[in-house]
Amino acid sequence: MRFAFAISLKARSACANWETAQRNLQRTVRSAMRAAAADDALIAVACHEEPDLTSVAAANVHILPVSFPEPTNTQDAGRDKARKRRAIGAWLGERLDGGAVYVMFLDADDLVHRDVVRHTLADEHGSYLVSDAYSFDFRRRLLQHRPEGFDWARGSCFVCRFTIDELPTSADETTSAFAQFGASPDQRGHLEYPELATELGRAPVPFPFAAAVYTVNHPESTWGRRTGGQRPIAPRQLVWPNGARRVLADEFSAPDLADDVAGTLATLASFATTTVERLPRKLRGTARTFFRRRKTR
């Protein structure tokens, strides 16, 4: 059984900052490489312009240029992502000899846990859902952990098993089982992936650990650029700085994000509307001092 990460990279013309988009992708690929290392998983990036992946170059990292036109507006971003995924699916169909393959649909700015591939191949269930997850807020430089998952991310980083004859024959083929995992409004988007897998006889089970870090509130967020919004944080779900640095560096191979994590005072600032008495006991003294200083400024 093989495992592949399918990553769609948006066109340079659709980026606010191409250098930032490339750094995000490099970080994503690095986390996938860590997960893939022991099992020789494939990492495929479909793109219009070839990104700089020199820092993460490896035999199992493949850049797949596409020839179809770039999207002309943000509303077409989902269609472009789905079409690039189908290009990766067609490439897998040509490369693999029979059998089946697990494919993780991975965004070009998200991170995967080091044990994702190992667990999938050892357990061999039909599909896997990321429920327990983290999000890293670039604007606030804070890590949030939500064991029950984020509603807006349901179906993201989804893993499903496909036989070779269930893979698409081209980027434009939309009838295969693989191609059903698309983007709204033309197809069923990631929020419906669990139901779609169930209909295919592969009802998902959740990973038994926090399997992904969703990066949010950065300039290259497609959702943020389309809506102009910011993902909120829940103060009680924040990971304190030392723990956040360990998680990002050790479990998700993102030492640069670990170095950028905000300190304790910035984390406490997120509790500005929370009474001190509702904080964990060991933090109450620090919080009282912090809030007293804020009032005297």
C-alpha cells in the first residue's frame, strides 16, 4: 500500500506575495517529508509556476506543472485547486502499478503530524478524518488546540484510499471516485468529504492524535482574501508558549513557527475579557500583575 500527499499550489498571479506563498509551501512539504520518511510516501505539488523547493528537495517530492489556464478571480480558486488535485490523481494512476493508494488532500499552507503516514498504513482503514487539530494564528503568533476540531476545517487534510482504477485519467475527468472530492460550488467541497467517503463504503475514522496544524490569518489565506475576515481564537484553547514551541518543532517540523511563537504576556493578553478567577490557579498571580500593568499605561 502506498501513501501520497496531494498539494495544489495556487498560481502566482493569485498570490498577494509569492515569496510568502513559497515559504508556506516549503513548511508544508517539510512536515509531509517528516511524516513520509519511514514509509517512502510520495509528495506531489501541482502548480502553474514552479515554486522554489530547493530547501526541501528529495526524491519523493515531485513538482507537476499544469497547462490549463490560471483562475481569473478568487471565486475560481476552488475550481483551480480541485483541477490540480485531479492532475495529481492522473499522475498517480500513471506512476503506480496496481493495488491501492492512500491520498491526503493537503492545502499548501497546512502542516501534518509526523505520525500520519505510519498510523494510516498500520491501521489500513478506508478513510481518515482530522478531528483533533491545532491552528496557528500568524497575526497573533499563537497556537490553538481544539480536540473536537474546527467546524470550518471539517474534511480538510482528509485521507482516503483509492484503487488505481478509481483515479482520474486527466485533470478534466470528473467521473472517477477520486474526482468526486472536489470543491464547491461545482462539486462537493471538503465539508462533505466524510459523507462522500461513507457513500463510497469507506466511512472515516478520526486520527487518534492532533493530526494537523491549520495556519490562519496570514496574507495568503484564500478564505481571508475572499471574505476579508479573520479566524477567531478561543483563549481557553490556547497552548502556552513552551508547549506550542515543542509541538510545532517536534511534531510538525516547523522550527521557524516555533521560534515565532508569542510569549506568555501576549498569550495572557488574549484573556483580556476573562476574569482572573476563571484562569488556571497557577496563572492567576501572573495575570493580576499583567492586567494591573495594562491599566497603568
